[in-house]
Amino acid sequence: MAESTLKEHLEPSTISRRPSLLDYPAGKYGKRNIHVLPRNGNARPDSRTSQTSDLSDISEDSTMLQWDEEDIEKWLVKINMAPYLELFKEHVIKSGRQLLSLTEDHLKEVGVKKLGDRLDLAYHIDELRKRAGWVSRAAFVDIPDLLHQLDAAKTKQHLELYPKRIILIRHAESAGNIDTSVYAKVPDNKLELTKKGVSQAIKAGEDLKEMLGNEMVTFYVSPFLRSRSTYKYIRQAFLDEQVLFYREDPRLREQEWGNFQDPSKVESAMKDRRKIGAFYYRFATGESGADVFDRVSTFLETLYRDMQKGGCGNNAIIVTHGLFCRLFLTRFYHWSVEKFHTLWNFGNCQIVTMELQDDGFYKLITKLRTNQDCDYYDF
């Protein structure tokens, strides 16, 4: 094939393939920035073209790809951009191919400092591309970089909605914490706080208030009586306008050990639990730690949805039970089951804080007690 013929076949103006949707990045609402080209390769007329695209006096018998430096100078004058004649000469923009390849970033790089002028020049160059049968300048966007910027913007927007802190609180001391025999006659969900437990909850509220000041808070609370009572006393430390909402969620309940616990069987069950591990051991008529882990997972889905809508305010406070707290951290931070088994139970009304960092992750601020030989019966 002769050189001239090869060149002719390589010219964009002679390409017969119609642009694919994949040639264009998505626009603001998911639509793609497409200038539809008829089959003859000429751009469909645009309502704006008649304002500036009458270039009949500039190289009328040649295509824009064949423009030379003189044609470019006439074009700049025609579109009222004569002040940039010397700038184009300085940067050796003297062919039609070079002109049609310019983007807004290129114009900024060569020294077109005024944003309005850059936008006008980019628009007029885009008009030339359409007349020459080239695709829109949208095709010259660095798509990977654009997608990265969109992801970064979306992440930043979400982070602005996320709470500063996620706070876990184990319920205050209840009757079952000082006398395990009560589980044989009182349902687990109806155990009341002791006097010491009431004092613990009031103190926890005061500590939270000092930490959070007048920041907005939300409360997610186990429906068990000891957790609801703990919330009631903590809540007294906050102003009404600070609390966005209070929500009881059954998924936050304590691990189920059975309807009533026979003291004669509990000791044997706890020995087996220590051998098997708190995560895998299942009580005969109750749950395993793995079952609670699944509840944590579904609760996290709800929490994330609330966070993404900005519904948690500055602080999401979860008032629940010891095992749930440990499994929440295990699930949230993707810890192993082995690491979970090293965690000591939280103290009554212990406050465990996770703080949002600039990178979008929550850092565990509170130091946890860990020990391979921890007593799993310390619930």
C-alpha cells in the first residue's frame, strides 16, 4: 500500500466505525457525553454551532486536519481569542491535528490562565472536532483518574455523614452478676439492676457527657431489662435535643442459655464450654457464640445504613451485653476466632470507644483485657 493511501486510511475523518458507548465516560446522571455522528462521518448539527462555527473563509477547500499555522491564527481571531496567538506560536501549535488534540488540561498547561477563556477555547475546539468527524473531547478524559476522583468524592461525602464515634457499653451490674442462682427462677430478660448497677449507669452517663459535650447521639439498646435500665440512667445526663433517637433492637440481646438455667447443669456446661470455646459451644436449649456473631452481622448492616444516611449524629452508642460487645469488635475488625477467645469480658458499664480516622476507618481507642485463660463464665 502506498504511503499516501495508508495515511488516508489512518485519518480520523475517514474512520467508518461508529463510536461505541464505551468510548465515552458517564456524565452527571449516568448518561454518556455522546455527540451522535451520522453514517457519513459528519457531526449532527448543534444548536450552538451557528453562533461560532461559520469558518467558510478559513481554508475552505481543506479539512481541519490539514490546517497550518496561518489557518489556526485566522481561527483564533475569528473566535475572539487573538490574545493567545503568541502563546500558540510559542508552544508550536501549528497543525490541525495538534489543535484538535488539545484538551482543557493542555490549555491550562500552555498558559491559558483564565478559566473562562479555557472553557471557551475547549468548546470551540470541540466544535471543530465534530465538523472534522472526530469524537467529542469527552473521549480525551483520563477515565481511570476520573473514576478515582468520583470514588474519592463519594467516600468523602459518606465520611462526612458517619458518626465520629461508635461506643459500646455493657449493661450495669444486675442481680445475675452477683448471684447466678437467680437464672433458675427469673427469666434472663427480666433481671434487674442492683443498687451498685444503678450507680454505675449514672456514672457512665456522666462520663459520656463529659466526653461528648453537646454532640448529637443515638442509642441502640438491647430489649433486656438490665440494658434498658442502664440506658435510662445514662440518658439522664443528656439534653433532649442531643438525642436523635433511641431504638431497641432484639438482635442486641444476650446469648440465649435456655429459658431457665438449672444450677446443677450449669457447672458441667461451663466445663464443656471452656474445652470447646465460647464461640462454638452451643447450650442445649440456647445459642452458640457463632449464632450471636450472625446477629452482630445483620445488626451491622442496619448500623451502616443509618450511618450512610447521616442518621447517627456524632455518636452511635450501643448498650448491650458482654459477649455481644466482644463479637461486635471481632466482626467489625475481622478478628479471628482465636483472637476472640483471648478477650476478657467487659466490666459492667465499661465504655469502649471506636473513633473515626481520616482514612475512613474506626480506630479502637480503648485498651481491652486479653488473656488466653480468661474465664468465659464471667458474663
